[in-house]
Amino acid sequence: MDEMISTPPKTIMELYKMLPEGTLAEVIEGSIYMSPAPNDRHNAVLVPLLSRIFAWTDIQDIGRVYTAPHTVFLDASVNAVQPDIFFVSKQNYSIIKEDAIHGSPDLIIEILSPGNYSNDRVRKKNLYERFGVQEYWIIDPITKIAEGYHLTDGMYVQFYFAKGSIDSKLLSKVFHFD
């Protein structure tokens, strides 16, 4: 049954919180961005990578792994993202709440989709850098190229560029997805 809205939302974040569960949407700097469901190429990278990272972090007992659609509120008012894959270390568990993550994950992986190349490469990269995400990965599912960035003195420095794998400094492990 559809719920009736008794009062219209006053802010973009109120609107975001009213979206149906599972909606692929993000709020970046106060603007809402919606995405279609991921395509087959996207999922062909996401599923094996997610399963390998989950298995590793579970065996090592070092933190939790999540996948979209799971909201990360980087702040309370204008930035809510749903990264493809992200990791929260045990030391950072205080950001895990029942409704969402409230703070910056330790590691984020974004898999490019048609139409979001500049969003992940520029807008979200700058956002994650500003909010202190320690390790950021961008993967092109067509070329299978993975680019890894590590936060150094508050700025992202690229430390990895290769095909078919990521070599996470934070997780101390190479993960293949090709």
C-alpha cells in the first residue's frame, strides 16, 4: 500500500529519506542523482569482487563489507551516497547505525556505468577525498582497468593502475575480478 505524504519535504535530504527502500539515488552537494539498475558488465565485476573481499575480511575478522543500495551519510545535510562496494573497519564501527552508515567508510569501490563516468571520476572522487575515505577505487567494467587512490596528506594519490585486479593497501590483499 502506498503511503500518503502529509507534508512536503523541506530539504533535499528529507526528500531522499522519503524514497522507497532500494531506490538507487544519491545526494551530492545538495543535488539528487538517480541511477538505473546496474547492467550485466557492471555486475560481472561487482559480484566476484564483492564475494572475494567479503570472504577475506570475514576470515581476517577486520571489518564489514557492504554493497549498494546501502546509504552512507557523509554528513547530515547534503551528501548521501550508495557506493557499489565499501568497507568499514572494526576501528570505525561507531559509524554503523541501524538505518545507514553515518560517516566515512575506510574503503570505497565504484564500478563505472554508462552515464556516470564523470560522476565517479570527478564529483565522487573529490567528495570522498574531502570526507577522508582512505582508499578509493574506480573500475571500468569494459576495459577491466582498476585505478586505486590512497589518501595522503588529505589528497588522493594514485598508487595502482592495472587490468583485472585491485591491490588494496588497506586490506593488504590483491583481489582479482577478471
